[in-house]
Amino acid sequence: MNGNKAFWGIVTAAAVGAIIGLLFAPEEGNKTRKKIKKKTNSLATDLIEALEKSKEKASNVAGQIKEEGEEYKDAAWDKAEEYSDAAKKEVNKYQ
């Protein structure tokens, strides 16, 4: 969770810093607006790529968790059958 906050803090700081730097640059408004637009598009592209990577990573982790859960479920089921068989054997001894 803290990594996520740090990521968004860095993205926000970079965007604000870039815009402030461009606004105080001694150029015509037209050029400055074009630079802001270009930088904003670049940051948006980077952000989309980062989000896609995060989504892929989350999907991979979810798949791993599901797989591990299935393994635990199967192991528990096997153990339950083992105990059930043992209990049946004990009951059959007294019949």
C-alpha cells in the first residue's frame, strides 16, 4: 500500500514540477502550451503503462493465490478422506 502512495506521489510531483517549470519558462504562450500538452501526453502515456503493468501484476498474484488455495483445498480434502477411511475402519472393527 505504501508503494502505491509513493508511486502516486512521484507521478504527481513530476507533473506539477514539469508544469511549473514550463509556466515560468521565458517563451511565448503558444510554445509553452504546446510543451505542456506534449509533457502531459507523455505523463499520461507513462501512467497508463504503469497502470497496465500493475493490473498485470495483480492478475498474476491473484492467479497464484487461487492456485495455492486450490492446492490447500485438495490437501484438506485428501486428509479428510484419510480420516474418514480410518474412522470407518475403526467402526467396522466393532460391528
